[in-house]
Amino acid sequence: MNRIRRIIAYYRRKPPVTAVWHHGLLFFGVAALLVTARATFADWMPLFWPLLIWYIVFSLHFLLVRSLTANDDWADDRADKIRRHAYDFQHVKDIYIKPTNFEEPSFPLEKWDE
């Protein structure tokens, strides 16, 4: 029990992203061990459900940390990055002026409007 308390205290001192990285490394390491064990000596061992459940938990952990660490500074940095990378506005103007690049149809449209 004391070991678990020390692990929890360790992760409380670290930024939340550290826990996600360690969780991801642990997930991929255990997944590699399970796949290796299944391929070599443990034909009976299930892989799909344990890995799927653990992947869902890892994904939720990642999304939780990403949503809780987002703040105004992150939003400003992200908006600046999007503005810096939006270097090609001419294609938007071209679409606004002429929505398609297709030629006008050569057959009469009245027949198709009925």
C-alpha cells in the first residue's frame, strides 16, 4: 500500500502529461509482451478484449488530460499557429468567385428541370 501512495505522490508532483506518456509507454510495452506471448507459447491467451479495453481507457485518459490542460494561453498559441499556417487564401477567393471549375453543360437544362 505504501508503494501505491508513493507512485500517486510522484505523479501529483509531475505535470499531467507525464502520466499520459508513462501510461502510453506501459500500454505499448504490455501490448508488445502480450502479442509476443501469444505468438510464441500462449495460444490460449485472449488479445482483443484486454487491449481494446486498455486502449479505450488510455484514450479517455489522453482526452481528459488534453481538455484539462487547455487554457487561454494554449488557445492563443493555437490560434496564432493556425493564422501562421493559413498562407493560401487565394483558393478560398477562387471558390467564392467561381464555385466550380466545370464547363457549362452543352445540353439544354430545361429537360432535366422537369
